[in-house]
Amino acid sequence: MLTARERMRQAEGVTAELDTALRAVGITLPSLGVDPVSCASGHLAPLVELGRCNLDTARRLAGVLADYARTAVPGHGEEERRP
């Protein structure tokens, strides 16, 4: 079982990876961070707080995810939705 410190380190690492990936596509989530309470618990999985963002950021994030779904997820492309 991981210690609270190790759980916090893991959560910080994943949060940094997510921040880097989002910034690579031009998205910044200003409230992105680690939930320290979940990292201290021995029973809960560590949580990453995505936080709040403005409408423009939410729209850009939705666009990036939609683009990804169209190209990488079978059954989500526009051509497959047509009867």
C-alpha cells in the first residue's frame, strides 16, 4: 500500500501530464490540481480536480475531444452516423 506522500506524488505527476497534454493543444485549465484530501485517505483513490473554466476554454476542450473521437474512436465519425 502506498503512503500518503507516495499517493500525492503520483497524483501530482498525473496532473502535470494532463496539464502538459492540454497545453499542447492550446488549453489551460486554471483550477487544475490535486485533491489533497483524497491523497491523504487510505481508502479513496487520489483525485485530480479539473476545476472551473470559462466558456471559451470549455468549447475548445470539447472541440479537441470531438476531433479525437472522430479520428480515433470507431463509430464516432461523421460518415458513420449517416443512414
